[in-house]
Amino acid sequence: MKSTKSTRLVLALVAGLFAASLSFAADAFDLAKAKAAYPLTTCVVSGEALEGGDMGAPIDYVYKQEGKPDRLVRFCCKMCVPKFKKDPAKYLKQIDDAAAAKAAK
């Protein structure tokens, strides 16, 4: 009898964790979708090409700001990330301006 109660408790906990993980997955940042919609082909910091440039594969950085949706920012190299972090609003505006220009076409 005691093992049945323990089993039910474990099953209830597992079900709760599974439901929570499904909820998290639905809210998770969709990197593939964000990359497809990204409006720039160059690094927002350096201006270097993101694909096929001299710096190797681009760095995909998810910028998180409390109360706002997560944002993808793509860099030519890891050295550009700290520069972005010093003034993210400046670079996010450049990305937003590029997205608006792309949408206007």
C-alpha cells in the first residue's frame, strides 16, 4: 500500500515536470526562425560579412532584456559581443532600422 502512494506521488511529479517542459518549449526562443528573419548580412558592430567572411562562422547571440522579447544579434566574431554589450540600444536600433527598410521593399 505504501509503495502505491509513493508511485502515485512520483508519477504526479513526473507529469507536472513534463507539462512544465512542454510549456517552456512553446515559449522558447526560435533561433532558426530568428536567423531566417535577421535583416543584416554584415556584423552590426564591425560591418564584416556574417557568412563567408574572414572571421569564420558568425556568432549568434540572444540578447535578453527583462520585460521584452529575446532578440537575435549576429556578430562576425566573439570579439564584437563585448562592444555590443557596452551600448546595446545603439546596435539594436541599427538592426531595427535594417528590418524596417527590408520590410518597406
